[in-house]
Amino acid sequence: QFGLKTLCHLTALDVSMQSLASNQHQRISEAGLSNLLLGLDHLRHLKLQLCGNTSLGSGLDVVNTLTELRSLHLNLWGCDLQDNLQSLDLHKMRYLDTAYFNCGYNHFDIWSIPWIGTIPQHVTQLTVELSENQLLGGLLGVDEIAPELRELLSPLKNLERLTSLSLHLSGCSLEDEVTDIIISSLPTQPLRVLQLHLDNNKALTNCRLTTPVLTARALVLNLSRSGLDDASVVALCAQLESSETLKNLGLRLDWCGGVTDK
């Protein structure tokens, strides 16, 4: 029964209703989430922190109606969404400038995230957190997911106004080929800030950097607890040395295979 529709004039809303998965009494339901946002058509800024609410179902579809949004922040870590975000469609958000999606630990595979392809082309700042979704990587077999993944991520090339991108894929069972597809799908224009968190992927033994990475002005590259050995680390540094635009670098290689003097 919870809702705010009488406040139809609201332009900004920040709601935190985080829950422990084990606590049935602190969860918001699919209907409850729909009721919360129903009628708030003038929202320009929306921040929802709903971690651990495993009963959301497809309640987030109501976000599709908020076409006036300038900024959207969704923290959905551990909500067991699986395929329930498939119908999230951001195409009609013609003013959206800043978007943050934390969808870590949701038992996602690549068929769970078609909404990435609906991010409007005019977004300038984007954060996508997909960590701890092991089915995104090689558990289904690289040959099976590679063509689908290329098609799914291809719209990212169209984000021509993007200046800041943060992509988190920690603990997703990524293999080299899958990582290559992800990196090669990034927007090609020079980014002011690029963060790539690929840590805790033991099957990742190499990291081939392409134009989107090598033209960034500020880069955070996190490969800690990956499968990189000495030779891979040396090759990575050689690639970074070829950049003519890099001004700030954060390189994380904790617990990688013994790093030599090189």
C-alpha cells in the first residue's frame, strides 16, 4: 500500500530500503516498488538503494515510464533478479545524463542484460557494476556466448557523448576471449575517465588493450587476483607505454603471478 503518488510534483527522490536476504519482513515486493514510483512522472533525479530485496520481480519496469530523468541510480546488489530486468528500457529517457547500475550478485547470464543496449546515446557518465555474476563469463562456454555478447554490447559504441565510464566485472569467470569482446565493445572516443575492474577472474591470463583503453586520459585497470603471469604483466605494461594521452594511471595487480623486476 506504500506510495507517494500524491507528491506528483516531486523532481528528486532518494530512497534506501536495503534488506538482508534472510529477513522476510524487510523486503519490498514487486507491487510495492511499482506503487512507490507510480505517478511520479516529473522526476528528474532518482536514486533507489534496494540491495538484498529478492522479491522485486519485474517491479522495476515502472522506471520505463520516468522519461524526464536526468540521473538514474539503481543499487540492486544481491536482489536475485536473474531475468527480471530484461524489459527495462531506457530509450525514452531523452534527457538522461548520468546513469549508475549496481547489479552485482544477481545470477545474471548475458541474456539477463539486454537493457545495456537501451542506454541513451547522450549519456555522459555511466557506471555498470556486474560483479559476482559468474554466468556472465565462461561457465556457459565461450563459443556459446561470444556471438551473443558481441551483439549485446555493440550499442555501447554509439555512446558518443560519454566522457566517464566505470565497468565492474569482478568475479565473473571471465576468460581471455570474453574479456577481449568486452574491451573492444567500448566507445571509441577518448574518455576523460575509464575504470575497468576485471579482478578475481582466475581464467583471465592476458589483457589486450584496444583504442578505448589506450586513449583515456585517466585509467584505473584492476586485474588483481587474475591469472596474469610475469610475461602477461610485462606485455600489459608495454601496451600502456604506447598511450600518448594517459595522464593518470591506477594499476592494480595484487596477487597476480610473481611480478619480476621488469
